[in-house]
Amino acid sequence: MLHDRQAQSVVEYIVILAIFIGLVGGALWQIFVTLQAKFNDVNVQIGE
């Protein structure tokens, strides 16, 4: 019984970690895309 409980908690931990990584990764990607767009605007202004 104890072993099953332990295995379940490990699986829950992995699932929570995967969701967390997905959310953080998505947020970082959004920030990166936004920054990239801003830098492109700045480069266009410098080019003019």
C-alpha cells in the first residue's frame, strides 16, 4: 500500500512539473516574441 502511494506521488510530481514547465516555457516564449518584435521596430527606425 505504501509503495503504491509513493509511486502515485511521484507521478503527480512529474505531471505538476510538466505543467509548470509548459506554462513557464509558454510565458518565456511570449516574452521573447514580444522583445523580438520591439527590437525589429527599433532596427527599422535606426535603418531609416
